Amino acid sequence: MLWLGIVLFGCKGKDDDSAPTSDDSTVDDSGDDTGTPAVDIDWGVVDHCGTSAAAGFRDFYEDGTAIVVYGDEESEFVSRFVGWYGKDISLDARAYADLREADKQENLFVLGSPASNPLLTEMNGSLPVWFEDGDFVFGGRRYDEHGNGIAFIHPSPFAKGKWIVAYAGNSFEGMYSTFTIWTGAADFETTRGRGVLLQEGKLCREGEVWGWDPDLVTTDGWPTWEDWLDETDELVTAHHVFRYLRDGYAAKNIDWASQYQEDRYAAVIDRLELEPLDEPITSHLYPDNATKGAVTGDYGNGHANDLNYENHMVFGEDLSAMGSHEDVHVIAWYRIGEAQFALLGEGLAVAMDGDWWGDSLSSWASKFESDGSLPSLAELEDDFGSMDDTTSYPVAGYFVEWLLDTYGADTVKALYVAPDLDAAFVSELGMTHDEVEKAWLASIP
């Protein structure tokens, strides 16, 4: 059985076999804005572990039933969650505000952030992770980014023989990020946004509170990421935070690059009739694809981590991925919603740049139509991921550009989040799918 979640295992509390306590480790005195002392940074960390067991959520699923506890921000998401996981286990969803003491005696799926779901902070002291407002402490580190998330399994602190499985984070986006990585073979996984795994491994199942042991970590992306941050300078502008290698190509051209990116950001906001984001986009500029891949695991020219308000782009002597594209993904997530089809998601990002490899999008559509390689609208909807990027991206970009020019931003935004495009074409454009395709094809010069 495969799960979008995580699988867990066992270890020890401390040398004396007891659960770790806040008196056992060095105090992290950073605190919060109210002056409240922060939890010890080493909360839940163990010195060694004598337990060896196979990780997995299997124990959680054995009972066959569980209650999903969610917060206010997760109220719309929870139905999707139940649809995903309800195939493997009988689920009953309950808002935290409606949670009864009797409910806590069952296996619990806990979703959300501390600001949305207070059950997370209610369990502080009973779990190897300690949740605070806007960050959490786990494995000797403080996770304080917007898109940080954690998924884990642990014995329930409320009922003997029952389990807690949590998909949590510093925000809705942090929680959501735990569903964008492949999980199911570890006791815990931590993330920093869409598709970005920081750590995974087993937990030491010894002691009342299971512990984090560095020897049981099987994947650790922290050192590489921290090295990148240590080697880069930072420039803050109105809507971006740029990070780039000192004395590199980007450093020498950062004035131009930052102004260009700010101009493109403004153009996107204006064209789509949106408000600027509440947070800046952090733009990481890499000298080449090899460096970008080594740091992020993605060797492409550019990609967005929308859940964490950031993008990653190559900006070097031989290649520049600067432009609207990756910013659009971040802006769209927070101001429009989640794209239900890559045709609209990637199409909008390409359309906002207005060209592809230096040529207009209409010229690309015309070329593909002339040589018989233009994909159908249905293919762009259903098979986008399996198509050649050099065809699918510019054609999708032209389709969205045509929609914007013909029907306007509000219509495009409605189509962007529509789960059923056929129905949305009728409701928003007054045309059937075939009629939309016919009109689009007629627009190609």
C-alpha cells in the first residue's frame, strides 16, 4: 500500500531511558515577540537509540478507522484529504472546535498549523516536535520558514494503543507541502515548500516520547541548503529578496536583474488585476544548472516553490531564466488559487512573459499548426506532462494569451481554478469545449 503520508519507527528517550525534557538540553532563548521563552532547541533529540524496527504507518492503519482533526484554514481542504485516504481507512472528519474528549480516544489524523488547529500545541511535551506560533522545533533545529512542514507518526498521548499521524506546518502551505513529497517509508519527513524534502528517517521508539536520533536520519538536505545560504549575499527590493553568490555573475549584475524582476512582477500584477503579495518572493539566482541542481535537486533552468514564497532561477553568463514565469506561479497560488490543469498553470506563466525563446507565442502556434504538430486542446488538458516541453509550453502560453486578450483577466482566473474545464467553458465563455478549440484555432495567424 502506498500513502502520501509517512511511515514511522523507534528509539529511546535519553541515556536514562526517560522521555526527553526541556531541562535536558541547551536553551534556545530566541523566544517570540512577546518575550515568552522558546523551547529548548534540542527538545526530542536523543543521544543514542537501542531500538531497531521497520518504519511505517502500518500500525496506524491496522484499526481501520480514524478521526481527522482539522482547523479553520483546512475546512475546504479536508474533503480532498478524506478522498485520498478514505480509500484505505474509514475516516470521520471533525473540526477542532467540535472535537470531543471521546474523539481523542481514537486514532487521529491531525491537519494544519498551530494558528489554525490548536490540537498541535495542546500536544506539546508529548511529541518529539514542539509547535509554536509560526515555527516548530524538531531534531535540534528551528523550522521558521512559511513553507516548513512536518509529517510523522507517534503513539497517541490521549489513549493507550492509539496513534497520532500529523500533517502539519507553520502555515496552511507548510502543511500542504507534506503532501507534495513521496512518503510512506519513514517515521518523519520535514519539508520547506512544494516538493522539497529536508529530512526523513526513523524515530527512536524508546521512551514515552519518541526521539530524533541523527543516526536514524536517512535523508538530510539541511547541510547543502545552509551552505548555499552561507555563501550568498542578499538584496531586498520592494517585492523580492534576491540571494546570489558573492563575486559571481549575478552579484555583478544584480542591479539590472533586481530591477528587471521588479518590472516583470509589476506587469503581472497589472495584467491579471491582482494585489501584490503580502510577503516578498525570495529569488535564488544560480550561476549554472549544475549549481542549481546540487542545491535544490532540480537541474532545470527555473522552478517555483510557491508554497514557500520563493523561486529558483539560473542567471549566469551563458543562460538567464529571469522573467515573469516563476513569479507567476507564486503570485497565482496566493492570489488566484491552485491551477487544476497544467494547461492553465504553465500556460499563464508563459503568457506573462509574452514570448518563448525570443519569438512570439503566436509564431510558435503558427509554426506547429503549419507542420502538423500542434497538439489538440484535449491533449494539452490530459497529457501535458508527457508532451515535449518545447511544444506544450509555448502552445499553452498562446492559448492563455488568447484567452486574456479575448475574454479578460477575470475569465482566465476563473478557468485557472476550475476543476472541470468543459463546464467552465460553458459557464465562463458560453461555449462548448469544441467551440472553444475552434475559436482558438481560428485565432492562430
